[in-house]
Amino acid sequence: TAYFTENQRFLHIQCAASSNVTKIELYYHASEVWTILHIDDGDGTWSQAIVAASTMRIYEIAGADKVRVTHAGNSGDAANNVIYVRTSNCRRRLVA
């Protein structure tokens, strides 16, 4: 499922204890292409953006029109298999 970013600059992702994000993709209307989000490692290399269980990350997504998140988790632990995805000014839970 894809979610509109509403022209926000930052993407906030929070994972519960039994969930993690394995891929974040951004869509741009101008190119009509989905692209995997990568982050600068600070040493001249880039890594795919992910979010580990029980952590929260904020990624800059300025210019992206949609976001799509791929996640994994322990389906036997439904209470802790939750991911919250928010943009800068959005307070609702977009992905569960």
C-alpha cells in the first residue's frame, strides 16, 4: 500500500518489539518511478534505509509524493508486530 506524503519533508517510522522495516520506497510523480530510499553513511557510501525492531528513525523525503514501506515481524506476537509511519505534520497511524 502506498501513502501520499502530502509534501512533507520528513518520514517518521517507529517499530514495535516484534516488527521491523526491510525496505522504504519513494514515488515521484514527475518520473512515475518507485525508488528505494538510501541514506548516506557519512564515509562516501550509501545504505538502504531500514528500521530495526523497537527503534524509531526519521528520514528526509523532501520532494517525494508517495511512500511505500515493506515490513516483517512475528505474526504470533500481534500486540508487538506494529509499525507506525508518519510524516512531519501527520499524527495518524498510516501502517499497522
